[in-house]
Amino acid sequence: MSATPYELRAQLLKQAEGILFARYHQEADRIREDVHLNLKMNPNFDFSTVVYPTMPTTEDIIGEAEKLYKFVQTK
């Protein structure tokens, strides 16, 4: 049975959210590990230079879902 248009949009939003939050957490974990390593090598490491990723916004999620939808629509 095919998904309704509403169900398809909901699924795409959920998938897009998962993709973006996975990227966010992967980048945050990488930065956290880098900070840890820098701190081990240099106890005076300046934390003010660390730039953390920003959380995905609703607009980011919708944009990613639109890209997924566009991909699904191509033959």
C-alpha cells in the first residue's frame, strides 16, 4: 500500500531530521575529541577559539526534506 502525500512528507521530514542531526552530532563529537587532545598536549589551550556546530533549524530540516523529495521524484 502506498503512503499518502501527508505520510510521505512526514517520513521525509523525519529522515531529513535524522540526517542533519547525525551530521551535527558527528561534527560536535569530532570537535570535542580535538579539544580533549589539544588540552592534553597544552594545558593552557584557549577554549575561546573553539567553534562548535550549530543545531539544525526547522528551515534546514525542511530544505533537506525537499532535496530528498526531489530525488524521490526523479526517474
